[in-house]
Amino acid sequence: MHDDLPRSRDEALRKGAFLYFTGRVCKHGHVAPRYASFGGCVDCQSERNTKRDEWPAPRRRILRAQT
């Protein structure tokens, strides 16, 4: 399924790839590709984005202003 992705973060960075796949479970139990830029699990990041989008609008504006 993820045979075309690099097998390590170092390999992904060398190749300039956006994602890599180790086949290992992340600390939250996902077996998913990871981002080469920071090593985070794609599924974990997706869950974080979903939770962030559910926050009330004023909190989103405050966080957006801080970044």
C-alpha cells in the first residue's frame, strides 16, 4: 500500500519526499505515513485539525493571531 514511500525520515529528507512510512505504530496507535518535515503521523495530524476546526470561532481567531 505504501511501498512507494521512503522507509525512514532521513531517506525521505534526502529524496525530498513529503511523506515516509516505517510501518510502526505511533504513540496514539496509528499505522500511517509520517510527515518528513516534523516526523508526525498523518492520522494524528488529521485528528488535530478536525478538533481545531470544532473550536469556537473566537478561540480560532486568537490562535490564528498568535501564529
